[in-house]
Amino acid sequence: MRAIPVSDAMDVSVRLLRKEDLPEADHIVRVAFGTFVGAPDPARFGEGMDHVRGRWLADPNAAFGAEVDGKLVGSCFATKWGSFGFFGPLTVHPDFWDRGIASKLLEPTMRLLNEWRVHHAALFTFAHSPKHLGLYQKFGFWPRFLTLITSKPVQAGKDSGEWTRFSDIPDQEKVHYLTMCRDFTNSVYGGLDLEREIMAVRNQKLGDTVLLWDGQTLIGLAVCHCGVGTEAGSDQCYIKFGAASSGSRSVEAFDRLLSACDELASAEGMKCVVGGVNTACQDACRRMMARGFRLDFQGVLMLKPSEPAFDRPDRYVICDLR
């Protein structure tokens, strides 16, 4: 994208993203993040990963674009997981930073989150950036615990016990299994529903969802992206959301879930498993580190209202909201 001259009287408008916007929106996401972190070639930042097309396909009515004089200069994506909502990535082309465009994008995003009547609204952002923290605080979000983005080499072999792929479930039974998933995630956080992510992964062929069993009881699930063209990237299995049941056997269930994700990654030919974990989930952090996950970078979870959601010491959750 060539630099566009800017002025103090820009004609900024925000609208829903259209399919034809996706290549330019993808470019802006890469160059914005790449510039911020000082990548040598910002336009190639996150090469092999997709943060735009999959989100737009999952819900085109929750993807917003900002234009200046008819040129796309930024975008923002919102996501509803039942009673829990979040947004991101929110990006603006570096030529238009510090012009109030991010705030313009947040206005319809916040209206949508309010319409969804979520119990919590959330985001993940750079913990070290006063500019980012200050922007989101203006909209009522508050920084809470750090979220660690971790990874480990695939090492299948540890006993995960019984688990199934959601993609292997017959079509006529999928509604029943989605209800089981909803009942399970509701036990993690009231009203939490991952159907959107589970079905996006299935319909777009982004990876698979691990369903972990104790007999006939669902005790864990993990929605995983695998490989190029997904949120994972080349040779990686990215756990977008994972959770194990709470209670006396939660540690065992969480360890088995991590093993199942390793097995899925190995079966898909991936070399690395990636997962984010909030430091409020203290034992989950410790269990992941003990299994060989190592810190790649960290950000901060911001919530509205500022009170625990599933970022709690008694929760075994893998989630980073990038």
C-alpha cells in the first residue's frame, strides 16, 4: 500500500468489511504489527498465518473497516463466545497512526459488544505500551493479569486416554455434541459457548477440535488451528481455546488434554504446539511449563468489567485472545 497523504481534516468513515477488502486488510495487519515490533520487513510479519479471512468468514457482520478518502486504512474484528465477547486484531496502517482511527473503529465494535449483552468484553494487547493501554482504558477496559504465549516441539507419546476429533462425528450427531460442548464450557464460565470456533474450524478446514472423555462424560476440549493459512502458521498447531474440567481430577484432565493436542499436532504433521495461558490460571501455567512449553512473548488481558472471567486460579484454560 503506497503512503497516502494525511491532513488534520481527514474524511474517515467506518463500515463493515467486504470480501474484496480482505487482501488489503491482511496487508495492513501485517505491516502494522510488523512495524510496531520492529520487524525487518513488516509486510512479511506473521507470514503463513491468517488473522483476517477466517474471522471474516466466521462472522462478516462483526468485521469493521476504516477508510480515509475511500482507501482502507484499518480494521477490527469482534467475536462472540456466548456470554463472553472480545475483539482483535485491531490494526491501523502506520501511515495513519495517532490520528484517532483506532477509536473510530472501536465505536461500532463497542456497540456490537453491547448489543450482544456479553457478561465480559475482553482483548489482548501489548503489556508494555502505554498508548495501547490508554486507548482501551478510555473504552472501559482494565489491564489485569499477563497472558503468556508459549510453544513447545511436538512430542506425542504420553497417554492422553480417550479423545475424539470433532470432524469424525457424523453430521447427524453434531448438534448433540455441540450441546455437550456448550454444557462443558458453561461449567468453565457461565454462558461460554465455543460453537462459533468449533464450526469455523470444521467448515473452513482450519484444523480440528479435540474432545476429551472420561467414559461418556466430556472433561475437556481444545479448538486447534493447524498449518499455513490459519491462525497457527507454518508447521504449528495453535490451541485457540482449550479447557479441562474443574474439580478433583482437573490436573489429570488438563495433562491429558495437552497430550491429546500433541497427538493431534503429530497426526497433522505439525512440528510445534502453541498456546497462550493467563497467569491468573496459576497451576495451568505451571503444568504447561512442566510439559515443556516455553515463553515466546507476553501480553496483557484487558477486561470490561474488571473482574475475573475464566482468568482464575481454579481454571485450567488455554486462551490468549490474539
